[in-house]
Amino acid sequence: MESRDAHHLDGNPPDGRACDNLPSRSEVEATPIVSPAGDEHLLLGNPSAAKSDIHQPNNYLIQQEEYALSYNRDKGIPNWVSWQLNQSWLGSVERQNDFRANNALPPRWYHVKPSDYADTNYDKGHLTPAGDRTLSISDNSATFLMTNMIPQAPANNREVWRELEDYSRDLVAAGKSLYIIAGGSGEKERIGDGKVSVPEDTWKVVVVVDNPDFDIDEITTNSQVIAVLMPNSDSVSHTSWQDYCVSVDVVEDLTGYDFLSNISKSIQNEIESRVNCMKQ
């Protein structure tokens, strides 16, 4: 260090030694991670008031270009994942199948691995589906991060849950755009040496707008909002996703989350209180 300390490197105390008050590693890790993505996938609200703050480890906000989520460190799964779906997200990219840990999580947290699901009789169940992100390889690959997964019973994941995903893309093919929030509730057991919680139920909320570009101002009391609550078990085999339709209010009561909070209260009260699963 030059005696004049032209670059102001002398720390506290000013004893002629540079950088003698650097923060500890723990202080550095405590700095919230700044999201690289915008708020596109939180347009209708942040259901649990999640924040990118490691002091809030069980409601930790992760925003990516492809979706946003609230991560639960102690459960090893997301509380919820939120994303938009319209034709601009869909293309012809093949399924990448590159399941992997999300190394963007804070370094001292356990990073769930695909092997934590091995030999458990549960699927690595996408919340944002790979089929909803087929425009580019990077979009599709992002859906295979383990922070986008919950353990799902095979009949739940491969039958009723998949059928609602297919129907959602059918709506987009018909010129509509969607805003979707999905997650699990309760706990039936743990897998991965206790690191990963298996939800008792799976739920999803789908808001439908009748044009290809999602616009919050076009949501009215007549808008279709689909909400489902499904047992996360093979008991759902050979049933229809419509058998599990409920109101948004039911999912809110179960989870404690506040969905669609950026919509006016008068519209919220109407669309959240009714069951509306008629195919359009």
C-alpha cells in the first residue's frame, strides 16, 4: 500500500495495513442474492411473501428467466413455483432430461440431487413442466433443476397431473395465455436420508386470459380460473384431473398462501370462490 493510501485501502483501525476489516465468510453469505430475472412470473403476486434472503431459508425466493419459486431448505422442495405460459415459450426443443442439483443455492445448504429420489417409488415431479419450456435448450434444461421438483407418486405425476399440463397447453394452442402456480402441501414421509419431504397432496392454480399475451388488466370476474387439489398417491390412477377441482379459496385455506393478490379485491373474491373446471 502506498503511504498516501490513494485507493483508500487502509481499514479500521487506520494502521497502515490494507483491508484489515474484510467481512467474514458468514457475513458475505448473508447478503441477499439479487435476482437476475424480472417479475414476469410474479405478476399476480408473491403468494408467501418469499424473499431472496438466507435468513428466510424456508421461504427463499428464486427468480429465473423461466419461472419463479419459493424454496424450502428444510424440506428440500419448493413451496410453490409460478410461471407464465403462452405461445412465446413453446417450440420444438426435445426434452433434455438433465436432472441436476441447483448449485445457485447458498453454499452451506444441502443441495438435493437426483439420486435422493432413487429407489423411493416417487417420480422427480416437475412443477414447471418441461413441456411448457420448449423454445430453447436452456429454457427446457432449467426445468430439470431439482429446486423445481417435488416427489410425486407415479399415478399422480404421469396421469392426472400430466393431463392437466396437456390441457393447459391445449388452451395456449387455442390462442389463450396462462398464469400458473403449483406446489405440494402436507408431509407423508421423507426420502433421501430425510433430506426431502414428500407432500401429502399436490395443488395447482391456473388463470386463463383469452388472448396470446397475458395481461393482468384483462382478468375479470368472468375469467376462468382452474384450481385442483390431488392426493399425492397412486389412488388417483384412472381418474380425471377434473375430479379434483376445488376453489382457489380451498387451496389458500390449506396452504396459508395468498394467491392472485395483485388483482383487485372485488375480482379476487369472485374468481377465487368458485369452482370452474369446465373445458373450454
